[in-house]
Amino acid sequence: MTELSTARPDRMISVREVFGIDTDLRVPAFSEGEDHVPEVDSAYRFNPDVTLALLAGFSRDRRVMVQGLHGTGKSTHIEQVAARLNWPCVRVNLDGHISRLDLVGKDAVVLRDGQQVTEFQEGIVPWALQRPVALIFDEYDAGRPDVMFVIQRILERDGKLTLMDQNRVISPHPCFRLFATANTVGLGNLSGLYHGAQRLNHAQIDRWNIVAALNYLPRNEEIAIVQARVPQFADAAGRALIDSMVAVAELTRKGFAAGDLSTLMSPRTVITWAENVEIFRDPALAFRLSFVNKCDEAERAIVAEYFQRCFDRELEESHQLATHQE
């Protein structure tokens, strides 16, 4: 890609051929990538409904929010769609430290011809707004109220950004796209599982054109991903082992949803566990080093019980449960 600000999608690709979804839909894409285009992960499995929602965002300029529990791969899903379209992509995590000035820009002292001068430095929002960039706001429901009202200005289809200090109005690039990921849909921390999640202004939620829900993959697909990432377990014995590992992960997710656990195993953690099994040659030791030691000490006995149910083998932490019950 030559100059990013002047680039445009220059070809149409088949959704059936690229994403394996049974549809005649074709979407615009770039022939050439550039530094902001994510790397293609060939092992990634797309959720068809979420993929179509995201493709509508790219092709029809719809504002798309992806909601789901942590570890479901919301941001990765958007990145992998962008990767196959060669669409530049930038992620911003709306944690509590991101301020309005970080997004919009602020005056900064710079050296100009050997002299210190004060000049305005654009933030990530005006930078992305002027380019064919897919801007992703991660942890959207954790953003501070002053930050959220900056975003609200650009949520409109033709939303222009006014830099008040600069007396300047920025019109969005025709290929600028906006996405967000969130654990809740602006409902706040109702379940107590997501500390820091804010209850969002309904007028702002109303401006998102599409809200897609992403859950964990079916077991067989998750097993296939782990086998693709750790090819040493690609045989029948390896599949049986990974099947048990994914079964443990599913139990932690159910325990998390029920409020029994404060930590769950994401597909990323299962892959890490499989990689560590390859190193230590012991699923129990690898499990402890990959996941158990991340859990609250009071919850480790529950996790050990999950392991025992799937592997028919006790962990040391199981004895903690027995001692506690005595």
C-alpha cells in the first residue's frame, strides 16, 4: 500500500471462498497490506454470524459491537477478518487510564529547527478518522464517561470530529470503520463478574448499528484449533488428551458463569496448557503451572475437582478440598 490516507479497497473477494460461509456475498478488500494490517492466523475458526456482522461493518460502514465473555476472542475475530481483507486495523483499550486528551490529542513541546515549540499532537481518533483504518475500542464498557462522549460524536455514520482547541472539523475517511468489544452491552457490572464495567448511556448504545454476541467455540472446533497450534498432539492419542483439556475448560466456564469461579480458561489458556504439556510431559503439572496457580487460592480445590472429573486423576489441590470439608 502506497500512501495510507489515499488508499482505497481495489478488489472484491468472495465470502464463501475466503471465510467458508455459504453465501454469495462479496466484500471489498485491499490488494496490498501495510504495517497496520494484522497477520493472518490460518488456524483461526470464524463464527459465521459474527463474521457476517463484521463484514457488514467493513463493506457497508456499519458500527459493530461484539459482546461476549472474556477469552472468547472478540478482538481477534475482528482482527482476523481485517487480516483477510488487508484492512489496516488499530486497537485501543479503554481502560480507566485512557483520557479524552489521549484520544483527541493535546499540545506538546517539540523541537523545531533546534527550538522548543508547542504544537498540537493528534490523538489516535483523529489519526484513524482520516485514514482507511478499522478502529477497535476494546473493553468498551470500561471507558470513562468523558471518553465515551468523545466516541459518541463519531458513532454517527457521517460523524465529524470537531477539535475545539484547533477550531478544526475532521470529516471521516470514506473507508474509516469503527468496532468495539465489550463483556456487557452497557448494562454495568450487574453479575459482579466484571468489576470496572460502566453502565453506559443508552443514547450511545443506540448508535451502534449491529451488536453481535460471540460465545466459546463448539468443543470439536476448539480441539481442532489446539491441535493446529500444537501439532505434536495431532494424532488420535493427542486428540483424546486435548478433548479432556477442553472439557476442563468448559467446566471452568460454567463455574465462572454460575459464580463459583472468578477465573476461567480461555482457548488461549488451553493452547498454553497443551504447549506446557509438551514441555513437562505431565498434564497435571502443566495444568497447575498454566492455570491453577492463576486462580484464587480458595477456588483451587474446585478447579482440582474439575480436573479429576475429566482426567480421573487427583491433583494436590484436591486434598485441600478434603481438608476443608473435614
